Amino acid sequence: MRQLLLLLAVLATAAVPAGAAQLQKVGEAHLKVLLWPVYNSRLYSSDGNYVAGQRPVRLDIEYLRNIDAADLVARTADEWRHQDVTHERQPEWLAQLAELWPDVAEGDVLSLLVDDRNVSTFYRNGERLGTLEDPDFGQHFLDIWLSPDTSRPELRLALLGQR
């Protein structure tokens, strides 16, 4: 029985990005567009609360449908435009995301871990995809969901544990 419990504990943490197991859930949200479910998302921090700039922080997005990587990158650009967010390296970031992100299938989890050094690492189903070293990137990306200017304010409140 003890071996079974140990195996279950190992399997439960297998999809968690390395160095992120100690994080506590802040909140979770579900995105549905019209009648179609798109994803479930969860936000984690070191103490279960979110403050902009606090590190480490992790955002998990579990996709409920197949989505092409190019569509994910385009949606990222759309959200930055919606929020009127500009940064001189945005074109470079979008190109890096196009290189890093795979197409996602229903059930895939894409995670972003922004560590104590403000380095952003992406994972798919717990496997490292790559890193963006630019310290400005992580907050700009997280703000797609967490900024007061987000296009989905109800989703933001749920991720922040306020709903």
C-alpha cells in the first residue's frame, strides 16, 4: 500500500514544471467562447496570493480543444493590442513564442513559470519547451490575463481568487 501511495505521489507531480511544486494555487478560471469550451486556467504563487511582480509565479492553461500554435501567437498579439501594451521587443517575443510553442491538443497543459530571476520558462505537460530570458516578458505575458485592462475581467477575478 505504501508503494502505491508513493507511486501516486510521483505521478501527481510528474506534470508540474521543475521548481514549481511548492507553489500554492491562487485561483482558477474556465474560458468558454459562445458555447465552446476553450481552456481551464490556474494561477500559482509562493503563498497563494498574487501581487504583480511577485516571483515565482506560474500560469497553467489546460486546453479543451485543439489549437494551432500560430493561432496562440496571434491571440497573444491581439490581447497586447487590446490592452494597448507596447514594448520595443514585442515582435521578438512573438517570434520566440512561434518557435517555442507547439500546436496544442485537447488535454494539453501549457505552463509559464516566471522564476525569482524573472526568467520565463514554458512547459507542455510538464516538459520544458524553452525559456525567454528577457525580464520584461513575463509580466507582459501574465498581464494578458491579470491586468485590470484584460479583455476577460471575469476570468481575471477567478484567477485572482476573487470570484
